[in-house]
Amino acid sequence: MKITALKTFLVPPRWLFLKIETDEGLCGWGEPVLEGHAETMAAKISELEDFLIGSNPLNIEDIWQSIYRNGCYRGGPVLMSAISGIDMALWDIKGHFHDAPIHALLGGPVRDHIRSYCWIGGDRPTDLVSGVKEMMGKGFSAVKFNVCAELQIVDTYKKVDAIVRQLSELRQAVGVDLDLAFDFHGRVHYPMAKILLKELEHLRPIFVEDAVVSTQIDAMADLARATSIPLVVGERLHSRYDFKSVLEKRAAGIINPDVAHVGGISEMVRIGHWAEAYDVALAPHCPLGPIALAASLQIDAICYNAFIQEQSLGIHYNKGGDINDYVMPGHGFNLTNGNLSIPQGPGLGIRVNEEVVIERAKTGHQWRAPLWRHEDGSISEW
């Protein structure tokens, strides 16, 4: 069997889908997206066409290593996100070739479902109490949200008090019936992160994500030693090599790599199993499309330390398209009482609605992250 074509589809709200076709009629789907850089990713996939066409799609590891090690430059968000989408699609093909879900080819599942959480609020936290009550009504037992808007590298206690007050009111509204995940989103610098973690500790969040930007692993390790709250990092890391210092320095109790950014299913499984040796939990990041979510669930199925799965159903970014819009009825996701079933169909376990993908690709998108500024005019971390 040989690869004959790679086709990309830029679809709303902010995703890029990849279809890999073969000379035996089997095809596979991947999601090689990098939010805000979808056109760049489409160009990168196009660059790899002459390398991939004619290759045997079943030789997944050889293809992965060949793309990764070819030339002088390795790692980084663009290359690894491209590899991610290709890797997903190749595993999808292999699963259909063997008429088995991907997790069956990787040792078989250790669970049949996984707890999930939903986003509430928006880029700046708004309507949190109404948001959590809506999610509780849908059966979710955990939510995640941004805890603050812009914060200067050293900001005022007035802002700190406002953050603590809002989140305290939220905790009071839900009691202990809902787990709250706090996302600092890398917009909190080390001096303020140290203060906020102390001030928020009594609210007992299930975790704090990106307490500082992921380039500040030493600082995160210091913060991890100073708080009882589990810290999370990983969505902006792009290979096992990026996670090396996280694990060795005990900078996080949970990692959240993204299967669409870290090198696909192959690399994420390696990272997940490696983290288990450090007793570090796995909570795959996935505010993305249906293909990335399906790939994440294959990883959840086989990584013992996976405990919760992010998904983007109804997230505030999803204007013009949501995950269920792109899958065939009855061949998507089973979400019951806040739990996602592990797909049991061949390959990724979902069926992409190609007609919808083609039609919506005619619209495409130009999604960009918002540009934020502090009151003094300087750029703020989004």
C-alpha cells in the first residue's frame, strides 16, 4: 500500500483537517492545526507531499522519525503540529487496515470511558456561576476557566482581591459538588503567580494550568514546591524533549500535552507512559476539533495515568462550527454524565462527514488570537 495524496481542509471555527489517501482505497484523517496559524500548517503539509507520497502508510514510526530527523531543524510548534496530523491519519489508516481501534493495536484499553470537563466563561472570565450551573445540569463534574484578564508582571492587590472574590463566590455557589480547574493561561507572571496560588489555595482547585508560561519551567518548579495545588503544563510543549525538564524538576503534578501539537498519537503515548514513571498524571489538552478529540481518546484508553479529558463542545471559540458538525450521526462521540466513552470503531473510531468538511472549507476561516494591551499600552499575554 502506498500514500497517493494529502488533502487539507481549512474549516470553521479555527481548524485544519488532513485526509491521507492510499492506492488501496483506505484513507485516514488527522488534525495538523496550530491555532491562529492554520494557513501555515496547510503550507507545511504541502511541503511534505513529495516526501510522503509513495510511502507505505503502515510504517508509521519510520515516517515519524524520517520527518522529524530530516534536515537540521527539529521540534517546535509548526513541524510537530504537522507531524501530529500526519501521525493521526496514519494510525487511522492502520486501524482500518486491521479493522480495529487504534488502542487495540497499542496493547488494548485500560478503561472504557474517561471523565471529561467543559470550558465556561470566555477569554476573560464572565458569567462563571451561570456557566457552572449549566454544566452541572448536563452532568459534568468538572469545569475549567480563565481566572483573570490582563495582569502586569507586578500588579495590584485590588486585582488580586477581585479575582479571589469572584472565585470564592463561585466555590460557594457549587460547594463540593463540582471540581474547578483554574487556568492562568500563561498570562500571570511569576511574582503574581506566587501570590495568586497562595490566595486561591483554600478554594481547592483540581489543578492550576499554565501558572506561568511554559518557557519558565524553573519558576514553575519553584511554584510547585510552594503550593499544594497540582500544577499543569504541556499544551505549549512540542515533544518528549520539552517534557524532560518538567518531569525531572517536578515542575508539575499533571501534564496536558496536546495530540495536535506534540507529535501525534505516537509521541503522546511515549510522553504519557514516561510521565507515569514519575507518578505524574495525564490530562490531554484538546480545545480543538473532532479528529484531535478522537485521537486523544485513543491515548486515554491506553495510558493508565490519564484521568480527565478536555473537549471543546460548545466552547466560546466555536463560532461557525462545533465538533459534532463534522462527524456522521451515530459515528461521533458518546458523552454521558460528563464522561466520554472510548471509541470502539476502527481507526480513530469516528466517521468524518467529508461532505460537510468540503462544503465548510469553502468558507474557511482566518481565526487569530486577540491582541491585548495593558493600561500603559504594553502588550499583555493573552
